[in-house]
Amino acid sequence: DQQVKQNSPSLSVQEGRISILNCDYTNSMFDYFLWYKKYPAEGPTFLISISSIKDKNEDGRFTVFLNKSAKHLSLHIVPSQPGDSAVYFCAASLEGAQKLVFGQGTRLTINP
Amino acid sequence: SAVISQKPSRDICQRGTSLTIQCQVDSQVTMMFWYRQQPGQSLTLIATANQGSEATYESGFVIDKFPISRPNLTFSTLTVSNMSPEDSSIYLCSVDRGRLTDTQYFGPGTRLTVL
């Protein structure tokens, strides 16, 4: 039972344009959502998070949007840079559970 | 964030042997976690390790196969026992700083290949 889903295994975007990565979840009890970036041979790096009481959180070039009614979140990167090329994972947690459920990841490639 | 190191960074092992992976954090943390990322797959939680108590294993993972130690608040080990090629994965430890959110910070991972 995949509770967190990233339906796009890969995404290719031109440098300078907006990258939009999507994530869907099935468990309405999730109350905290995170995005991680992973380069080959490295561990995931925390990017940005959002609580279920908000619908948007912004940090520099990264913005996460949460649509609770649709059980959907997205990560916007603008402008996209070559260094953004990596695998992006969304993750979710239940309050008090202190453990994360991850999506399958989306490989983002930024083309010059 | 936290500075987390893992040893070894990679290893190639023979079927039937065991490997112990170490995770060291630069500051005391309450919660440490062990994940597995099989080739082309997502990260799957193996177990949660608290200092001074038995690790809590997720469905599908058992202590006999993945024994965990947590001797203090900055260190943990995961052993992969009686390995088979199906255990070939990246093994990652992570920590939760125990603040208001469930944000976890990950180590660099250990890439294990079992022949």
C-alpha cells in the first residue's frame, strides 16, 4: 500500500524555467510533509517542509503547496538551475509517529 | 541540521556473511532511524532506535536479520545478517532533532553489494 506517490519518475526542464514536482498521498491523517533532494552517492538533503495547517511555504527559490482536499502537494523551483538536477523525494508523517513515509522519487534534469 | 557520518561508505560482501554499519552524529539526539533504499526504489524505514531501549522494527523487518544497537545518544549500529543478494541496497541512518517538527536529517549512506 503506497501511501505517498510520486507518479512522474522523471522530469526535464530548461534552465531558468519553473520546475514543478508533484506528490499525492492517501492517508488523510498525515499532518507534516517534506521534500528532500538526493544526489547520487549522497544521503537525502532536507529542502523544505509544510505543516497541514498551512497551504504554502516558501524558502528562496523553493515553494511547497499543499492541497489537503485533493491530498496533493507540489514543489516549485524557480528559476531552475543546473545544480537542481537530482532525485526529489516527498515524504509525510503522522503527528507523534516520528517516522517518515517516502514517495518513489522524481528524477529532475535541468537542461542548459 | 546535524552532521552525520556513516561507516563504511560502501562494501562488497559474500552471501551468508554479516556487515555492521556505524552511524555517528555530532550532537546528542533522541531518535535515530535506519532506512533501506533498494535499487530504483524509495526509502523504506527498517527500524527506530532509541537509546536505552530495544529498537522498534517496521513490518517486514526483524531483529534477527537487522540487529541494532544504540549505546548512547550520538551513535548507533545496524547489522545486516546472513546476507543474500536481495540485501544489496543503500542503508541510511537519520536523526530527528526532537524539536517541534518531524524533520529528519540523513547520513551519506552505505552502499552494500552482496555477491
